[in-house]
Amino acid sequence: MNRKTSQRAAIVDVFRRTDHPLTVEAILSDGRCAVSSLNRATVYRNLRILLAVGWLRKVSHPELGPLYERTGKDHHHHFHCRACDRLYEIPGCALDVSGSTPPGFQTETHEVFLYGTCASCAQPAMHHSAPHQRSGHYGDGVAS
């Protein structure tokens, strides 16, 4: 991974403390807690390096754009709660990829995003002491 920098160490630490996909904004915000001078260009440069060495993978969310998560996890999909804007990991896969493509097609990979309301948001309003606030850090309270 080339030479080690305090900025890269801060970014790696953000992912080590988090077990869900992150936006660049979330990485930048959390990383600045350790290195206040961290900037967007440095985050992107280090993401490219961490992707190239296989430590991270990019998840393409249809609405949120690119998200990044650590590699090495079992196959999973994601659930996006539209009420609190959190992204949850759903372990496993119920999709039969081999039977889903026309004859002669070869599937290399797939991503599935489910949308709806998480268990916390689905509870009747009277059970909430305060409304959810959008976190910007997708996955607070990730299901695994």
C-alpha cells in the first residue's frame, strides 16, 4: 500500500470501527476526528489505493452513489430504510443467479438493494420518544 500516512491510517481506522458501507462524506467526517487536516482529495486518493489492493470494495447504490466497505465479508445485500436513511446489511442471498439470466449469459456478480422501513421506524409513532434524525453515516445499527 505504498508508504503509510496518518491520513490513510485514519481512513483505515474508520473502516475498522465500522461494519457497514460508507459514503465519502462519512469517511471524511469520521476521519477528521483523528486527522483534522483530512480533505476530500486525500480520501479519494486513499480509497483508490485501498480498492486497488483489495482491502475495500465499491458498492454502487442506485440513489446514494458509490459506497465503500471492507472486503472479506460473506455474500450479502443491503436494506435502505427510507425513514431514517440508514443502510443495513442483509446476510446471505435468496437470489438464484444461475437461473436468472438468459441462455449463454454468464453472471459475474450482482448487487441487490431492498428499500422500505426498518424495524425501529416501523414501530407506531407513540413508541418513539424522539423522531429519527438522518445520520449521513449509512448503517448506524447495522443488522448482520
